Amino acid sequence: MAANARIRPIESVTHFDIATDVLICGYGGAGAAAALEAAAAGAKVCIIERASAGGGATALSSCEMYLGGSGGTALQKDLGIHDSTENLLAYLHEALGPYGDSEKIRCYAEGAAAHFDWVESLGVSYKRAVMHERTVVPLSDESLLFTGNEKSYPFNTIAEPVPRGHVPSKEGDEGGKIFMDAIMQRVDEAGVDVVNDCRALALLADNTGRICGVIAKHNNREIAIRAVRGVVLTTGGFVMNEAMTRQYLPEIHQYAVPYGNSYDMGDGIQLGLAAGGQAINMDQAFMSFPLYPPAKLTYGLLLNQRGQRYINEDAYLAQLAHYSCQQPEQKFYLLVQEEDYEASHYLERAPLIASGNSIAELASEAPFPPGALEDTVDYFNRHASEGRDPLFHKTSEWLKPLNKPPYALLEYSASEMRAIIMPGTNGPLIFTLGGLKTRCNGEVLDADNHAIPGLFAAGRATAGLPRTAKGYASGMSVGDATFFGRLAGRQAALSQ
């Protein structure tokens, strides 16, 4: 067997530098959660982390967790908000559609409220206050907000709209740091060994195919680590691996900006594949187009190159990006009237290409077919004045005629979206939603859907709960990573 192979026989190892029961590869939210549960189950646990410190993509996030069900989390209940498990299930099934894993959806919905209790038990603080304003991340200290399409069509016809985004309480966007500081302290208190600047290179397997260790690179040399009960891969996604994004996301790769931890290189996915695992959902990625804040821009109309609407503008940012990037050349436009326009750092790079004191005057400067914009606005205004949107069902909260000039037309393209969100770049932010196929308990599955003995995974190294931008709600990823990370760590600790 080649020395650089990703699977090596354990018999080839003559000396183990580290011996443990459970080895966690990756120290972000999923890895930390897995480590705590494995240690709580009585296992000796070691974490190796490619970076110089733990945190991963979770530490970079707002740490919104999409939680509810069971009548509501403690935070929801304290605010008088009821959220049944069936209500949460209905929303998740609609959001994830054919991409969703029914088993994982139900497991998550039934356990999400208790998961919040676990997060609070770590010492993470959540203020009993809800933000109703339409925003991307809360910069005030409320801990509950709407982070998905709950209030927009068709979701509001299928499930009762409930705020489910749970975020640690602090003014500013520091939720990820707050959460990771708390959980890493608990990991340290649990006696878990942590080895930083250590990259997993290959999995060790015995003659039955059971995974029982790792070859890693640490201090510029290879070391062997024995894991008696199992290895848990929590190495993150593959959005920073250009070769992989080019292979699995060829179209999105051309215009998107990778967003995440610099070590989201797909290491765990590649190791799992080498062990015989499946990689699924690899062509799906979260993407973001923050039309708001300010929230009142939602009153505007999003238009394609034909001057026609293509979505209800009150949809969540991931769904807005999903449908916007499906437009020809990923080019689209925002039509607003003066009373609803306000400068925003999200929009400051979007060029103003037309303006006018009437729709006809604006249309004369717009790049649309003759009469198209006038027809679109006339149809919208006639129904909006009656409180209806027959085409896309924008909710009444954001529905009003565009009849107060002057008007402005802003142009977007994938390259402009990129520059708007991340100056000096071109395109929407993305992170990957594909990875190893696993059971709810983290067992990695082979081509025949049999568990690979001794191998587990969680977080963005897997195809977890969130699987499509179309129905993505912020908080699904961190919620998924920590929830299923716990299950993977627990199962690994019990593995024999």
C-alpha cells in the first residue's frame, strides 16, 4: 500500500504516538459537541485540529441555531411562543423538499428543544427577548428572531410562522465566539486532550475494514494515533478547496465567494470516501443575497432581464440568492420608490442604472423590452392596492403599490453581489452543503448503506440537516453540527 494512501493498514504501524478511545478530527462546533458527549459517556477522548486553535467555522458565525418543536424551547416558551414538533416538521419538510433526509429531519425536530437546554447548560446566555425586524444578523441583544422563510409564501400556508433563530445574547455579531469559548472550556474541564496544528492524512483500518486510528501530520512529521472505539470526522466542508468546488459545483464556482474557515478543505470527506463512504448532495451550497437591511427595501420589486418579477421579495436571503442566481447571466434588478430607499452597505456597490418621476420615464432608461416594466408595475400595483399578490404571494406586511415617485432601478449581477458582500471580490457568499452520508448517530455509510465500523462524522463534513439554499434558514448549520455532533460522539464512545 502506498505510503501516501488515505487508508493504511494498522499492521503497518509499529509505534503509536497517541492512544485514545475516541479520536475527533476537527475542533469546531461539531467536534467540540462530539468530544463532550464521548467524554460524558466514559470514553477517553482526543481532538486533533488542523489550525493553531479550535473554533472552526462555528466561531466565525453568528451562532444562530434553528431550534423549536416539543411545544417550544425554553426561550420560546418564556416568550409565550408555542412551537409543536409537527409544526417544525412541516416547515422543515417544505424547506428541504426532495433534498431532505426524513429520518434526520424527524430526529432533529424531536430533539431540538432539549438541545437548546444543553446549550444553555454550557453557560451560553440567551436573553428572553425577540426581534421582529427583518434583518440578517441581530446587532442588538435579542436572542430570538426569524431566520428563514417562516412568514413568506408558501411556508406560511404550511406551518404557523414561529421565530426559531436562537442566538447568544450580546450586542454585535459575536455569537460564534461566545458559544465556542463556552464549549471549549467544558471540553477542557472534561479532560479531553487537544492537539493543534495537526492534520489527519490517512485513516488506519484493521484487516476487517474497521477504522481504528489515524495517521496525522504534526510538527512537520507523521504521527500515528490509535482510536480503540472509533474516529469522528468533523473537519468542515470543502468550500475552500478550489479543485473540489470546481468538480462538484462547476457553475457556482465561477461566480461565488467561498465563505468559512480557511481549513474547510474537504479533508474529512476525502478520508471518508477513501474508507468506502458515500458523498452525497455535493452539488448544493448555501448562498446569500442580503437585500435587507434596511427592511423597507422589501417593498421593492426584484426583476429579471425581461423586466418581470421572479420571486416574492419577502423571502429569506438564501432563497433570494437561490432564485436570483438562476436568472440568465445571474443578472437581476431592484425597483424601489424613494420613500423605501435607504443606503445600505449591502447595496452601496449596486449601480443605479435608471431613475425617473414616472415608471415610463424610468423604463426609457432601463434595459428591458419596450412596455415590459410598465406592464409589470401596472399589474403589481392594481393587485397590491387590493392587498393581493396573485403571482408570488408577497405577504401584506410588505405589500404596497409603487406609486410615489421618484423611482430608482438598481442592477445586480453575480459579480456585483460578490463585490457588495465582500469588497474586492465578485459574487455571492457560499458554503457547501454536501458531504458524507451518515445515519443520525453519525455512522458513515458505504455504497450499500452499511455502516463502516469505527467511522463517524458530523457537521459540514456530512450531508446533514440543511441541504439546499432554496429553503435554508440561518441556524440550520450550527444547529445541525452541534446536534448531530453530540449523537456521533455518543455513538463512537459506545462503539466496540
